[in-house]
Amino acid sequence: MGFSISASTAIIGVAILMTLEVSMGTVIPVLTDLDESYDDMRQRTLDELQTSIVISNITVQANASLHDLSIKVDNTGSTVIDSNYVHVLIDGVLSSFTSSESYWFPEQLVTLSVYGVSGSGSKIVKVVTNNGISDYKSYIA
């Protein structure tokens, strides 16, 4: 009678240890990934709060039946913006552009040039940064 209790306790103890080992082997990496995800989310939120741009001026030049734009954008936030991750939309259509600077430092005025825009009348330009902060301004072609 005494040996069977010891044997069953040992079997249950080994089973508990094996279960803990398997579950910890999967739980710890998941918790680590979750913690890294929260850190990334916090950093994105901080970057979003510290990013601000203002379109200060749009100059239109006629180019045959098309027109070219010179868009002055002021980085009024405290983050550095990489122009490779900026988008320019004209009436909701993504447009290719060139930037006077690769990186927009805080309080820096940058010129974006868009060539060969078609159409006439009132149009809206929207500049969007990599974290979704944007500004828009209308112009008449």
C-alpha cells in the first residue's frame, strides 16, 4: 500500500514537470513577442504625436497642357521625416514627386516638386507622412 502511493505521486510529479516544461517553452516566447509588439506600438504612437507638417505654399507653373507644382512643406514637429516614406496625393491620386531634401529635420522647410499634372480648375494636394500625419491645401490650375 505504501509503495503504490509513492509510485503514483512520482508519476503525477513527472507528468506535472513535463507539462510545465512544454507550456513554458511556448508561453515565454509568446510573452517576449507580445512585449516587443507593445514597445513598437508605443514608439509609433510617440512618433505620431511628435510629427506635424504644414503645407505653406503651392506654386503652379504651366507646362503646355499640363502643369508643374512646387509644394513648400514645413516640418513643424519634432521628428525627422524620411522623404522616401512620404506620399503626395493630388485629388486623391498618388503622384510621383522629387524632394529638395532626403530627410526633413524639425523646423525645416522642404520643397516638393510634382511634374506633369493634368487637368484644370480647383485641385487639392495632400501630403502624407509615413505614420499617417498629413496636411492638405487647395490650388487652382
